[in-house]
Amino acid sequence: MTALARQLPDQILFGSVYPSCGPLTDLRRIVASWDLPPHIERKYLRDNAARVLGL
């Protein structure tokens, strides 16, 4: 989590093997347990992928 929070917040994308990984609520709970600052969590879960995909 250190790299995600401090070194690479603009370079890491969220990925999963959904639906094989279980309910998305479980994945969301796991990410929340990492206690990332809200702006870093948002980058990891949404903003970085949106930027790469041009959305």
C-alpha cells in the first residue's frame, strides 16, 4: 500500500477478476480497509483508468 499511497498514485489501476472474485461490495470493503486518503483511493478506483481510456 505504500507504493500506491506515496510513490505511484497516478500509475496504478484497479483490476479484478469479477465475477469470479465474489461480490463487488467485498472488494470495495477490502480497498476501504487500506485506509488510503480519499483522493488516492479515487485515483486508484476511477480516475487513473478514466485518464488512460480518455473518458
